[in-house]
Amino acid sequence: MRPLSPLDETDRIARARRGEIAAFSELVAHYQDRIYRFLVRMTRSQEDARELTQETFLSAYEALPRWRPDARLSTWLFRIARNQAVDRLRRAQRVEFVALDEALHEQVPADTPTPEAALQARQRIAALERALARLPVEHREILLLRDIEDMPYEDIAEVLGISLGTVKSRIARARAGLLRHMPR
């Protein structure tokens, strides 16, 4: 899907806030893949991620009249998605993340590496996945938002409801923790 210009997004948001379902549908079409990928990584379940993606956009639609236009729509949607995922994981008493090799497998270029290189890459990804699994939830989620979703620090602060300084220090601690758990 082509990028949405800020002007187009502002127009669609205004129309959606006035009750135009088609405008909200365009916003959903623009953001649903990113939200779904984030939720798959958070819940480690495609079925849960599909359900939570729908719940995220339903919640957003219902709350759109109360949304503050000074916040970015994408940040607001990620915050709703994150809260939905954390609630679901808390209820299920499990906090896991999707295997990185599953997510990266979809992005493999046509020219595949040698079997040895592929094995080494899978081993590195498995080691990274094990290291991520050993991190506290707040460190895993912040690494997903920053390093996988490439979200700016300010947006992460908004999504997680923490200060910018806390974002920076938590990312530093999360990366240090990840390095400690990586094999040498």
C-alpha cells in the first residue's frame, strides 16, 4: 500500500470522526498490516493477532471521537494494540514472542544463501530468540517497537505511557540484557 501523506491522513481522520465508515476503512487498510505484525510478535499466535487486530480497530473506531489530534494516529493505534495484547497475555498467564525466523522468513530474497549460511543464520536467530525470551516483558516490547517497528523514541514513550528518558534508559538496559544472554 502506498504511503499516506499527512494531508490525506488528516482528511481521512476528519471524515471518519464525522462517521464516514469508508474513510475509517481506508485508515484500517493502511495500518492493519503493521498492527497485525506487531501483535503476532507479541502474542506468538496468528489467530490471537487476527482477533486482537480486529479488536484494536473496533476500539479505535469507538474511541475516535475522543482521540486527541495532537497525538499521531499510528502511535494511538499501537498503544491500543499493545494494551489489547498485554491484557490477553495477562489473562492467559503467558508472555511469549514470535520466533524471529518466522517473521524474517517472509522477507527472504529470491537468491537464497548456501545451506551452510542458512544454517548459521537460523542458529543466530534461534540464539537471539532465546535471549529475547529471557528478557523481562517491558524490555522485549520496547525492543520490538524500536528495532522491529522502527518507531521513534517519542512514539514509543506515547505507546507505553512512559517518559522519553525512561524509553532511552529502558532500551539501553534491554539491549545490554540481550547481549548478556547471547552466546559468545
